[in-house]
Amino acid sequence: MVGLPAMRTVAEVCMVLTIGAVLLAAFLVPPQRSGYLDAAGYRALRIGSWTAAGWTVAAFLMVPLSIGDALGRPVDQLLDAATILDLLPRLEAATTWAITTLVAVLALVGCRTVLTWGWTAVLFGIALFGPLPVTFTGHSATGGAHDVATDSMVLHVLAAGLWVGGLVAVLLLATSRAADRVPALATAVPRYSRLALACWCVVALTGVVNALVRIPLTTLVGSTYGTLVLVKAGSLIVLGGLGALHRRASVGAAARGEPAALLRLGGVEVLLMLATVGLAVALGRTAPPDTGAGVPSRIEVLIGYDLAGPPTLARLALDWRFDLVLGTAALVMAACYLLGVRRLHRRGDRWVTGRTVAWLCGCAALLVATSSGLGRYGPAMFSVHMGQHMILGMLVPILLVLGAPVTLALRALPPGGRAGPPGPREWLLAAVHSPAARLFTHPLVALALFVGSYYVLYFSALFPAALPEHWAHKLMNVHFVLVGALFFWPIVGIDPAPRRLPPAARMGLVFASVPFHAFFGVAVMGANSALGGDYYRSLALPWVPDVLRDQQLGGGIAWAAGEIPLLIVVISLLIQWSRQDERSAKRADRQADVHGNAELDAYNAMLRRLATGEPPLVAQSEKDAHEPGHTKEVTPAGPTADVARSAAGPEIVSAGRRDPEGPAEAPGAARDD
């Protein structure tokens, strides 16, 4: 069917152009100081609305084309709405294109209505989600090693969309005749140049990984699939060379308002990029060659790989399978954190070593939970999955928020300044103080998300439906980390949070979650039917003869293992509470050194007034003794002074002076009776 590849090419090209337009409006050109988009950003969204309209139409037409391709029937026989609605939920490819159509509609509406920078950033996230539904279907999502193939393809498609779409958007900005073109290019071109280099590296690496998973090196020559892979690799090398020429010859000139070289090289690069997109569509329609590996096992078909045997301690610790998404995220987060610490040290600033240790331990826990034997056996056994859940949902977030990454970023990233465009530091501040951050870090909302997600996920139809899907496992893992971070950030986090809770409220929030967590573990152990039992029984693992018993073990892990992270939280809270008291005492001492002890002086003055019977305000002289506004005291002289002192009752307290009958005490110091 010739119409399907052509329509898919149109859909993907329009999708990439929409991503690039929203990228330019959100992050490549600065908004106004008021928060509204500048003229360049507004024009980019208007262009994006037209490309989003083309994306919507093409994605909508892909639904009947996909159904006809799956059934081997002409499209004109499937134009009946009732037939399409009946077949749509049964065919995965058609369903994903229907979801893509909804995303494209949201992008279209957003491009026509959004005016502020904050909503443009949200719109960018929506547009970036567009390629994912289709990416999780096709050759990469089937057969052996589909976990690695799918993860590499997701990263590949996202990086390619940013790279190609961003370049087209920058070129359109360079061709503009608007008066703000020069200042917009001065910001957009250097930013895109750095982004393009990172995207090219990701595209190259993930392309190699995906190709090695699909076909061995010996079949690259002599097969149609291998030829397309080689041609695409050659195009990528040429594009990398053009990018290097851009950085040397056109980036600096374009930033100064001279875009001629950028337009010449960029035009050739865009044509080659669009041709590469067509090659990608052709690869998606071409079956990989037969490698002679035989029929994959049932376990390999479902989870993407075989298991060597029961999950012994040695296999859980040493049988690694690197997670390209979360494993890479752990390594990148650790590297970025260390770079930030190094920048602080180079300029002479101090950074607490304990925060670095906590962050690196959190990244290590994330890597182990997703890429070690825990990540390998997690999709196949409920007990291992529950241990993985406890690490990702409790231990990893606690360690990460104790690392204070936001504080480090705010100190390490250069500020945009009053006259300069806002950059990553300003974007981070906007995210921390956004209404969404205030909503999700509200104690009740965070508690409901943290505790309620256990019950909603495991005691509903979501968990059995998610088990056979690789993307659902990824989404669960990301969800566990994010929800845990939202819950523990206001409790033990050092970073500035939208809502700062007093120590007692933090402790109360922790203890409020304990009963729900314990009851969840007990409920899983006491369940009469296995959660996702059909899926686990279909794996037919010889070392799991009874999936219900394995579930009981998982419930015991959830009940017992959750206490260790909570103990870390309580200890951290007590330490932070103690340090907060120390800081408050030091702050009071500094204020007393500068301004004197005003509270103590007021207390002594009150005692003197009670002893002498003077009015609340003491006059400076007899002439204006009863006028308001005077505070200088007049001490009675002569014998009446002794009488007044003896009638005063409590003695006057002196700050830092030794009492004749005992040692001096610091103001406010506690006494041991």
C-alpha cells in the first residue's frame, strides 16, 4: 500500500516541524519580561499551528490506512465509521495513531491559544510526547531484545525530532524580515548549536544500538534492511560533518545577525534530514533479515530476554542488563551533579560533602534497581518487582532530595541578568515556584499521590493490563521515582520548596503515611488471588510454581523493606531539626550583638515600672514626664530607691553579667532542675 508510507512520512515531517516551532518559542528565543511571548516566539507558534494542522490530518488518515494494511483490504472498504470504531481497539497500530491524532489536536489548539512562556513550556512537553505512541509499536517493540530496541528507538526519535525540528525553526527565524530578528538569532543560534551536538551524539549512539539489536553485522551487506541501515548511517555522518561546519563558519556570524552562511549550509542539511526521515519510514516498513536464531522463547517474547535461572543473590547482584532510559538517566544525573560541584570548588565556594554522597548514592540506587538483576527479574516475578518498587519509590527519592540538586543548580548555573535573556537557572526557578509545583507539593496532595498510587495501581485493572507492555513498566518506574520525590521533597529536602513545613508537620506527615504503607503490604500478603496472575502464569517460570506464594513474598517485602527508608527520613528530620535550632540561636546572638538584647531590656523596664509604680511610658525629664513617646527611665534617688528595689519582687535580669550569688546564664538558656 503506497499511500501508507507517504502519509506516514507527511505525519512525521509535520510532527517534527511542530516540535521545532514550539522548541523555538519556549527555549531558544527569550520571552518578554512580563512572561508573555515575544514577537519571535509568537510567530513560531503560529507557524507551528499550521504544521500541527498537517500533523493532525495525516495522523487521522493513518488510522484507516493502518487498519486496511493490517487486514489486507482497500481503504475504501473501511470508510464506514462503525467498522473503524469496532476494529480500532483491536489493532495496536491503529490505536497508537488515534492517540497521536489526539496529541496533534492538543498541539494545534495550544499553538493557536497559548500566549505565555509557562504554557508554552507545557505545550512543548505535549508536542514531545507525540512520537512516543507510534514508537512503542513496530519492529523495535516485537521479538527478542525488544526492551533494548524500544528504549533506543525512543531516545533516537526524540533526539532526531529536536535536532531536525529545531534546525528548521532556526532557519525560518533567520529568513524573517522582522525587526527583532538579530537579537532573537543572537540567543537562538548558540543555544541550538549546543542542543544539536547533544542530539547528534544521541542519534548516532542509539542508531548503532538499535541496528545491532535488529540484525548482526554479517547481514548488513546483501539485505534490503541492511542497505537502508548503511545509507542512513552515511547520512548521519554527513549531517555530523555539516554540523561541524556550522559551528566553525556560521554560528558566530548568525549570532551577530549575518545568517547568509547559516542559510546556505542549513538548507542542504534540512534536505538531507528530510531524506533521512524518509529512510526511517522505509526501515519501519521493511522486515529485518532472518538471523537464523530460531523462534524466541515465551519469556523472550514477553519481556525481551531469557532468564538464566532462579533469582539467587549472585544473579540479582551480577546479572546486569543496562536500562537505556533510566540507567542512562542515573549516569547523566551523577555526571551533571559532579560538574556542578566542580564549578563551585573552582570559584572557591564550599559544598557540603554529605549532599554529594547522598546524590551519588541515589543515582547508584536508581542504576542498580533498573539495570542489575533486580531490573532483569522485575518484569517476570512479583516479589522482585516489589523490591524494585520499594527502592525506586522510597530509597531513591529520599537520597536524591537530600542531595539538594536545585540548590546546587541555582548556585552553579550562570544567571541571565537583568538585561540578558532568561536561561536554565531562570527556567528552574520558574518551575520550582510554578502553580503546579505548589499543587503537587501540598502535603495532602503529595500524601494522596504517594500512598494512593499503591492502591490504585495494584488493586485495579491497571496492573494486569500494564504487565505485558514494556512501555508500561517504564512508566511505572518513572512514576514511582517522581511521586516519591514529590512526597519527600517538602519533608527532608534541603532545596527551596513552594511550601516549607515546620518540623513537627514534617514528622506528622511521615507518620501519617506509615499505616497506609503497612496495610498495603498486609493486603498484598493476604490476597486470595494473584495480582496479574494470568501474566505471571503465562511465563511458566519453573522456579515459581505458585504465583500466589511469590506475591505473598512480595507483600512481605513491601511491609518490611519500607521501614528502612522511613528510618532514614526520621533520622534526617531530627538532624535537620537540631541544626535549625542551632541556626536560630546563632541568628539571635548576632542580632543581640548588633542591636542589643531588646527583649531583655524591655523585660527589665517592665519590672522597674512595676516596682516604682510609674506609668507605662517613662518621661525623660520632670517637665515632660507624662508625655507619650519617651522611654528614658528615671531612677529614684535616696532611701526610696532601696524601698522600691525591695518591693520590686523579681530581680532585674542582666544580660551576660555574673550574678553575685551564681554564675551568669545565656539569655533563653534551659535549666536542669
